Amino acid sequence: MRTAGVPNRRSLPVRLLLALAALAAWAFVFGVLIAPAAAGSSWPALLFDRSCALLCHQNPARTLVGPWGAMAVCARCFGLYLGAALALTGAAVIGRASAPSRWWLLVLLPTGIDALFHLFFGGGLESLPRSLVSLPAGAVLGWLLAHALDDLARMLRAGRRPERRKALAAAGAVEECG
């Protein structure tokens, strides 16, 4: 039974998993923001910047410049990561992430149009608008990740119940233990 203001005990592992994912996403976003400040003075910042190169082209012409210098990823990537962090935080606060509908695909359209325009015509949006256009797409991707983590936590919890374990064993999905 659920009372007002008290979280459901069964949702705590889901909330914890979503909160950890949101925390990791925010750590990455803040790392992108502050890495330029320490890039010349510490090897961890340099390592972080070089690892971001595996995720992003890091084109200086398409990179946002913050108070400490150019960010470790381009504007589009920063918008995607920021949107994902916001969506994961929202899912952690709510305590679950329902499956997104097909209408969420419309949110991806502006980022797709900008990417295709750049691919075929060489132009595209400036850095700040590019970052803002990719923010909703990042939120959709973050929500999809939250939904997958929500499903994973619920499946793991269901696998611990004896009757569920027997049903899975009967279906050949897991081995029966004693």
C-alpha cells in the first residue's frame, strides 16, 4: 500500500538505478563544461578531453565556448548530453519511465534536418541554436535509456521471486536452482 509522500518500497531499486544514471550523466555534462579550465594543468582533464574525442568530432567551429574556453564536445553533442541528463533526472524524480510513443520521433526531426542540411549543403545552424535544437533529441534518447533501465530493474527484481524463477525455468530461460 502506498501512502502520500512515502515512496513505494518496490520502486526504490528503480529509483536508485535511475538516480545513479542521472548522476553519471550530470557528472559527464559538468566534465564537458569544466574540462577546458583544467586542460593545460592536469592529466585527468586532458584524458577526459581526449576520451570525448571518441564520442565527438570536436570541430572548433561548431563548439560552444564557455567561460573557461571551448567545450570538450561540439554544440550538438552538448545539447544531446544535456537533454539526456535532464530526462534521466526527470525519470529518477518520477520513479519510472514509461515507453515513449511514436510521436516522440517528431522531436528528433529538427536535429535530423540540421544534420542532413549540413551533410548535403555544408552549412547548418550556428553553435548555440544547434545545441538548443539537439536538446529535445537528447531528452528523447535519455528517456529511452531511462525506460530501458526501468525495465532492467523490474526484470531483475522479478527474477528474484521464487514463483517467477520457476516460470522462467519452465520456459528454459534460466536454470532451476535446487
